[in-house]
Amino acid sequence: MRVSLRFFGRMLLLTIALTAFLPRVTLAGTIDASRPTVFVTGANRGIGLAFAQHYTGTGWNVLAAVRAPDRATELLELAKSYEHLIIEQLDVTDNERIAALADAYRNTPIDVLINNAGVYGDTEKQAWGSIDAVTFHQVLAVNVFAPMKLAEAFSDHVAASEQKKIVSITSGAGSVSRDGRAGGGMFYGISKASLNMAMRQIRAELEGRDVIVALIAPGLVATDMLAVARPSLFANANTPTQSVVGIAAVIESLDESYDGRPRNYNGAVIPW
Ligand SMILES: NC(=O)c1ccc[n+]([C@@H]2O[C@H](COP(=O)([O-])OP(=O)(O)OC[C@H]3O[C@@H](n4cnc5c(N)ncnc54)[C@H](OP(=O)(O)O)[C@@H]3O)[C@@H](O)[C@H]2O)c1
């Protein structure tokens, strides 16, 4: 028993040591201080990639955070033709890495922080009769705690910018006031309702700093997530580009009159 404990101890130390050397790459573009800056998480595919494409297309500095930069093929391709795109490694559940990035960019005002990265969670493990604790924690860690931590870590960068906007991508599945099942997985809906409350709390925390804390839903969008979550709706969903054009217009329109309630990508108010 003592031998196997020592063995596991060594394996744990080895794992920690190896993890410390995992690539935490920054793929360098440059920040042009005369341009607005957006920071978007989960920028390698789906809606996040469409955000990177949209904001590079409109001339912004784009800080594109992805879990695995070497596998972010489309972003890497985009970076070849656009100088002000910087690809940063970030697993949004890695709080140390969030702090390191916040420190690395301490002198960079961030006009718009977009908490886009999200997970749906294994469908079976959130089905009634087989709800699973580990899956629940994973979904909440990515969909709720990470956006809170990112908002906290980057609130000074946002407050120092011209536009001062923190945007979290929510979903109609998080509407508590809707009758019956909002559709989709139980954990996912709970996570988006929690995200909505989290951003309400953060809005209150940041009161007086002129920071707009917004919740925007993308509608049904044909991404990997929808293919798993609601495959029957995939064919009639918007493309990521269509959704992001709408979301970007909503972001642009946000001003001090914004009341904090979730908006759809077409600007409609979504009930809490
Ligand atoms: N598609 C829809 O119809 C729909 C509807 C309502 C709301 N939403 C919301 O829209 C957002 C984007 O979803 P999507 O449809 O584009 O989904 P997607 O295609 O599945 O993409 C999810 C993105 O999140 C990233 N991600 C997941 N866990 C992460 C982690 N721990 N650290 C860093 N990145 C992580 C993924 O990176 P990897 O490639 O590394 O996994 C990927 O880039 C999500 O918040 C989702 O809840 C989508």
C-alpha cells in the first residue's frame, strides 16, 4: 500500500511538472492603439471564430483566446492576412492563465470582452434519471465561473477603454420565466440562467465605473454545439456569421440606457 501511494505521489508530481510545460502559446500579431480591441474566448470555431472574422474584417485589434492554438486552423490562416490578430492560449477554466493574460495585457484597454466559450455538456449525463455531478460541475465551470473570472480579471482593462463593454453569450435556454422546458439539456439551461444572474451581480459590482455588462443570445446557430444539442434544428439555424453580424450590431448599440436584461441577436429582449 505504501509503495503504491509513493508511486501515485510520483505520478502526480510528474503530471504537475509536465502540465507546467504544456504550450501556452502567444501567436504574435500587434496591437494598434488607435484601433478598438476585442477579446473573445473560444475563438477557434463556431460563433467565436465568426467573432474573430467579423472584428478583423472591421479593423479591430482581436485577441482571440483558444484552448489549442496549434489546432486553430482557420484562425491561424486568418492571422496570415491580418496583422492585428493575436492568438492566445486559454482554457477558460485555468484561473492562473487568466491572471497571467490579465497581467500581460495590463496596459491594453479592452473595449469589448466577449465571454463566448461554452459547453453543452454530455446529453445523457444531464438527462433526468441519470444526472451526473462531475458533468454538472464541468458545465458550470465553463459556462458560469469562467465568464465571472474573466470579467473580474479584465474589468480594469475594460474600464480603461473607450467602449467599456463586457458581453457574455447567453441562451434563451436560461430563461427562468419561460413556461415549461426551455428546450435542451437541464445542466445547460441551469448554467445559462446562472450566467444571467452572475452578470447581474457583476453589473452591480462595477456600478460607477461606466462599464456596460451585457447578456446577448445568438439565436439558433449551426455550430458543433447545436449539432449535438438539437440536431433536428440544425438545418434551419442561422450561420455563425449571420448571428454574429446581429450580435455585433447589438453590442454597438449598447449604451448607458441598457438595462442589463438579455438581448437576442436581433435586439429583442429575452425574458429573465
Ligand atoms: N449554437 C447555438 O445555437 C447557441 C445557442 C445559444 C447559445 N449559444 C452559446 O454560444 C456560445 C458559442 O457556442 P457555439 O455554438 O459556437 O459552440 P461550439 O461550436 O461548440 O464552440 C464552443 C467553443 O467554446 C470553446 N470552449 C469550450 N470549453 C472551453 C474551455 N474550457 N476553455 C476554452 N474554450 C472552451 C470551444 O473550444 P474547443 O474547440 O477547444 O473545444 C469552442 O471554441 C456558447 O456560450 C453557447 O452556449 C450557442
